[in-house]
Amino acid sequence: MKLSIVIPCYNEAKTIRTIVDRVRAAPVRDKEIIIVDDCSRDGTRDLLRTQIAPLVDRIIYHEVNQGKGAALRTGFAAATGDVVVVQDADLEYDPNEYPKLLQPILDGRADCVFGSRFSGGGAHRVVYFWHMVGNKFLTLFSNMATNLNLTDMETCYKMCRREVLQKITLEENRFGFEPEITAKVAKLRVPIYEVGITYSGRTYDEGKKIGWRDGFRALYAIVKYNLLR
């Protein structure tokens, strides 16, 4: 089974080579690596063209910054694998956990698997309390709308069969992607599993981008894609 790994990136010059090396080393034999650069302006593009292009299957360049959701739409459309997973370009999530995410799909039990930072797993870096509170609140609100019992709706690690992704049309350009894809997958009534993962969260000084405005957009997206569609 071929796994397509879609890496959206924006201004990740400090980490992009490391994450590509980790993805390449991940214990999945048949994999495709697709990077979507969302108009980086910090030297990331130079690294992609000079160092990273020979190491991956495809790099797609946005000429205007559009956001993570838009980058993922581009990457999903280019994916050719049987299964697709999102991999952030920072170092918060560990590609060595792909087999753990993939196993319920290989077993025929799941069509989508979410990696939860709050349901076990290994080591977790201690970072922001209010981010954790916000994540749990958004997950609760999303669960009330979808009737799922996820513990981490906002997780980066969402892995789905490509045929499932082809059945939905994604619209959100930024971090509203997370509740949107959750709502649209839930409406398909496909089997969804959740597995515990490790998490090495970074600080704003280290380049973290999500902010309080994204939290309000997530609330809007939960209402829009669950209750107004």
C-alpha cells in the first residue's frame, strides 16, 4: 500500500531539511513525498530547489501565500498513493509513527485515522496550557456537532484513504481545515480510528504560527460545515 505524505510549508527554512530526512527514513516502504511551499520568503524556496528537490517526489510552489488549508488542497490533488497523511514541516510530529497510524487502515478497520496528542502515546513536550484548553474546547464543540468522540480534532496527523479525500471538496484556506475535514469525513460515515502519538510542540519563538484568530475561525468552521451545510 502506497502512502502519500503531503508537507505544507511556509517559512520553515530552519526545519524543512530535517523533516524531509525524517520522513524519508520513516519505516514505510512504499511512500511518496509531496511538498507544497506556500510562498515562503525566508529562504525555504532556495533550500527546496537546491537541496531538497532530489530527495522528494514532487515540490509544488504557490506564488501567493494562501494558508495551510490551501496548500493541503494542492497536495491532496497531486497525491497518487492509496493512503494520504498530513505532515507539518516543523518537528512537532514524528514520522516514525506512520506505521501506528496506518495499521487500522491496513487491517481493514478504518478509512481515516487521527493521531491524538491527548490519548496516550509517548513523550510530550510541556508547552502552552491555554493552547491545550483551546484544543480540548474545539474538539468538544466539534464532537457535539459530528457525534464523534475524538480526543484531538486539531491534530496535524490525519491519515485517510485517498478515495475518501476524493469524495469531499475542501474550502478552508488556513487552519479551519482541521474542523472542516473532520466534519466532512464524519458526514461520509466512514470508519474513523484514533491512535495516541508523541508530540514535541514548539514555541512562538521557535516559529509556531497558529493564533487566537485561528481559534475563532475554527469555531465558525465547525458551525458552517456541520450545521449550515
